[in-house]
Amino acid sequence: MSRSQLPLILTALVVGAVVTLLFLNRRSPPDPTPPVEPPQAVRPAVEEVEPPPTLPELTEQEVDTPATPADALENAGIGVAKRNPAELVAEIGTALEAGDLAAAGRLIGDGALDGETRARLSALAASGPLRFARPDPAREVGEMEINARTRWALQLADSEPGRDRIFFDLIRDQGRWRVDSLALPPGPGEPVPKAVLLDSLGIADAFLQAALRQEFELAKEFVDSSKVSDAKIAGLCILFEEGKYRMRPQKALRAMFQREQLAGYLVNVLAGESDGIAQFSMTLGRGEGSPDWRVHEINLDQLLADYAQRVGGGDVHYTPLLKNPRGGDTLVLYFGFDADTLTPRTERQLEIVADLLRIDPGKKLTISGHTDALGTEDYNESLSARRAEAVKGFLVECGVARDQIDTEARGQTHPRRPNFTESGEDNPQGRRANRRSEIYLDF
């Protein structure tokens, strides 16, 4: 190696050393695979549950709830409108049962909550937990205007009549229903009114509720006695009791017409446990300038026909109410062929009549006995007398004074239906209707 080559060799050695040092000092990128720990002995897994976080206790000042029931009803807003009125009323009932007056107020709205109503609803809620009847606490009382104005009620559980319902009048606007007003039952110590609401629908409903409870004297308070006979009211009580009729949950009363002094309703009832609908109509009126509505007419023809069809059959006819030739209506009891004994059905009818007579010892009635045309006139007169006396005897057993009852034996002389056909043949159906005793209530 010559001297001239030595600098080149030294330079190459220095460069190589530098490159080697730089290579050794480079940092390797991190390994993405975590290190694998050596296997440990397998132990049963125990799940450790962390305790829930502890919330700070809130003082009464920190809880965002109204201080009083009255405060809860303030600023209720415009109210809620729903397509289904039953749903709206049911939600109000749920809120009231839960004691959430603020939610109930928002559903009802400020428009229906004036100062007096707020105070009464607050007092009702403060008196104790509200409980509504099951399974159907919300029921439609009836319509004031078809598909425009309707009245619903929340039925309170374990409450006496007159204190057992909260009424809601709903109006329909653009296909949705909202609460227009509400009426609350009287509070503790307040007298129970004959009718909570005094418009035509309220009087019609109060009358029907009294008849359903067999409260003849109360039902009579809602009628114009110069237009509706006591026998008609008693006949309706008997039909409701015997037929086990009840008001239909929806559209029980439907307005046929509404005028300033006259209103008509179609009454929809259900019989027994069935879903079959029976109907009858009522007309109410009031004098010019008078707020007092009264029942002026009750047309029971369709209800009587429905009941006769339901209980028809056998040898005993049944139509409990007939027009009296002397005017008004007459209650009618029917007997089997050649029989002068009462059936369980007629005994129940007479129990209702006895209740009416015991209320006022000054009331009197006349019982007439009748037969069909089979047999001699003398025999039939005797049979009709025994039928009238059987009715009188049962009423006396029920506590009615004998001097309140007169009897007449009319034999076969006053048939209600023909005993024979036009061709002279026997008419069994007609004869069934003639074997009877009629009760004329001379009240």
C-alpha cells in the first residue's frame, strides 16, 4: 500500500464507523401485539359488582314539586287534545289516582279550571287517594251534540250515589277532543244534589240512574207528573230490574234533537251479560225562561218488545206495562192456564210496587183480575177474583195496608187480545195475554 492510498483508507474506515453507529442507534417501532403473560392457575370467576353511585339526599326545598295541590294545578296550559275521548279521560283518571295533579291539570287545561274548580279538585285530592271503579272507570254519559259535544264520567270506587262521579264535558275541534268543563261531586259535609248537572242531559242521566237503583221516589223528582205516570216509572224500574238492563258504556244517551225548551234522547242499554243493545226514547222539556228540565215522555215500546222477546216462551205472557183505557199506564201481572198463584217473576214485580206504597200510606191502587174465554162465565169470574186477591195478599205480606188496595173481578169481559181468530179458531197467544191481573196506580 502506497502512502498516497492511506488517506483514502482512513476516510473509508471513519465513514463505515459512523454508519455503523447510526444503524445501532435507530429505535425500532413499537410491537402492536401486547406481551403474553405466562399462564396462571385457573380459579373460579367471581363477578365483582360495583355499588351504585350514592345520590345526595334532596331537601324539600330542592324537590321540584308543587308545595300544595292548588299549586300543582296552576299554569295548566292549553290542555291536551286527543282523537279518542275515552283515552283522554282515562289518562286524567290515571294521573288523579297517582296523585299527580300537575299532570292531570296539563291534560285538562286552564280553560276548564276556573278558580272554584281548582279549589274543589285540590280539596278532593287532599282528602285522600282517589280510587276509580274497575274495570271501566271512564264511561260516556251521552252526547249533547252528535260527534261534537259529549259528556264522560270517571266513576269513583266505594262512593255513595251523588258523590261517585267526576263529569267531563268534551268538545271536538278539528277531529280531536279536549276538555271544555268538568263538574265535581259534593265534598264531605255538603248535601248531595238530586242531579249534579242540571241541563237536559244531566236530568235525563239522573232519572235513569235512579230508576236503575229502583229509587222510585227520586226518579219521580225528575219527571213532569202531569205527563209521565207513576205506573210508567214503576214499569221502567221493573224492566231494569227483571231484565238486568244496564247503561251502555259508550253513547248511552244520544241526542236526537236539542232546542231551547225541548230535548230528545235515544237511550241505549245492554241486557244481562250480553252485548245486545236495546233502546227506548225520552223527551225532556222546560218552561219558557225556566232552567228546570223535566222528563215529559218515555216511549218504552222498543224496550218492552226487546224484553218480551228475551223472556218469551212457556205458557205465561209477559208485557209488564199497558195503556189503561181510563188514561195513563197500568202494570200487568200474568198467570198460567187456570192458575191463581204468583210466579217468582210476578212476586218480584209486586215487591217493587210494595216499596212504592209503603213510602206513602195515602197512596191507593186498584187490582183487577181477568181470564181468557175458556170456561163458563161464572167460573171465570170466580177465577179472576182469586187472581186479584192473590196479588192483594202478597202486597199485604210485604207490609202494605189492606185499605190501600181495592180489587175487582172482571172475568173474561175485558180481553186485551182476541181469544179466537176471525175464523172462530182458538187463539192460544191471545188467551195467554188475557190471563192477568192489572194494577192501576191511582197516585
